[in-house]
Amino acid sequence: MIYLVLSVFFSVLLLINFRLHARFGVDTFQAIILNYPVCFLTGLIFIPDSQHFSLIFAEPSTLCALLLGVGFVITFLLSGASTQKVGITATSLANNISLVIPVIFSLVVLNSSKKFDTWNYLGLVLAVVAVVLSTIKKVDESVNPESKTADWLLPFAVFVMYGITNTAFNYLNAKFVTASGNTIPFTLTIVSGSIIFGGIVLIIRILQFKETLEIKSFLAAFPLGIPNFLSFYFLLKALDAFQNNGAFVLPIYNISVILGSALIAFLLFHEKLTKLNKIGLALAVLAIGLISYQGFM
């Protein structure tokens, strides 16, 4: 259980980092790009002795992993923007409720052996409703009327991108990695794709737009990159501890991150929730429970 608690802690810590960037004048884009080398080095520390990160172009899954790394950069940038503009609670909810997408993919594309009943499908519908309700307050209270639509769409972009990247990761992990058990080396390959893509974009911005690399961004990359890897690492450890029972572990993880983020947002950043927001939060918990209740049983 300690692994699950640590995974939730570091996941919430990621969102807190994004929220603090504006307060300390950190360039979120630069911090996100620079966090990936830190994430990679952290992964090397935790890699098991029986595994090693060899030449990344040696495996058939390498190209897919590198492309997935690009997707993670885009997703992380959207998450950072959503946290700052819409808030921790809505972004966390959109992130964690995105498990709906890999679930649907598993049912429709992979022809999962798991049978979905009426309660499961109701959970999928409630998940989407929960994301809508969590963003209503921010749309109504936006200072700049012209940015209302963009701000409202950010949590949905986070929802879609997290769903796509998690689906791709689960598919590649099942197809290429599960048998060998080299999950962390595979993850480091994904991070390598993020480093390459992020580095190219950063260099273009520096050369074309004369952007200056800020020391604040470099320093902010460490409290971002370390929990970025550890949140994933401890989630894997938690799954191992519960015999890879994702139907039990993942709902607990998602619900805990949603509630933990909402609590931290209220205590530290005084993010207030309207009645609709609270209903959305409750529906998110109910939705995740309905989607995976068989795992608990």
C-alpha cells in the first residue's frame, strides 16, 4: 500500500509544481522541456540491476516509443496550461478520468475478454459529465471574455491527450514489453523521445524567437522531473504488489489523486468550488467506481 500512497503523492506534487510556476515567474514551457533529462536520470537511478538501458534503436518498438515521447511532451504542456488557467482540481479530474479512453479502446479494438455491463457504461457517461461540470466555474469567471472558450477546452484537451498517450503506452507495453519485463528501460526510451522532440522545439525557439534560457526554468525542472518519474515508478510497484490487478489499483489511484488534488487546491491555493464543481467531483469518484467495480469485488 505504501507504493500506492507514494504514487498518489508524487502525482499531486506534479500539479502543485505547475500551480507554483506563475507565482515564482517560471517559464512553464522551458521547465517542462528541461524536466525530461531530469526524469531520464532519475529513471537510471531506479532501474533494476537485472535491466539496463542499451542502444535505444535496438528494439522493434523503439520508433513507437520515441513517437509516444512526443505525445507526452504535448500532453504535459497542455496539463501545465490547464492547471494555471483552469485550476488543479479540474485538470486532475480531466487527467484521471481519461482512463475512459483506454477502457473503450480495450473493449472496441482489443476485444477485451472483460464483459461490460450497464453500470460500467453508466460510469463512462458520468466520467464525461464530471469533466464538463468541473470546468463551468472557470468559464463563467474568466477575466478575459475572448479566452473563455480556450480555457474551457483545455481540460478536454488534457482528457483526450492523456487518454490517447495512456492507451498507446498500455498497448505497446502489452505488445512489446510485458513478456520481457523491461518496463523501465522502455519508459526511458519514451523519455528519450521527449528529450529529442523537446530539445528541437527549444532550440528553434531560441534561434528563431531569440528566447533566453532562464535559470528559474532550469531549477524548476528538478522538482518537476523527479516526481514525474517517481509517480509512474511507484504506480508500477503498486501494481506488482497487488499482482498486477489494475482493475483494483487504478481506480483507487485515480480517485485518490482527484480528491488529494482538490484538497491541496483548497488548502494551499484557495481554489473555491461551486455546487456544480462539487457535483462533478462526486460524479468523477462514482464514475471510476462504476467503471471498475468488478475489480473491487
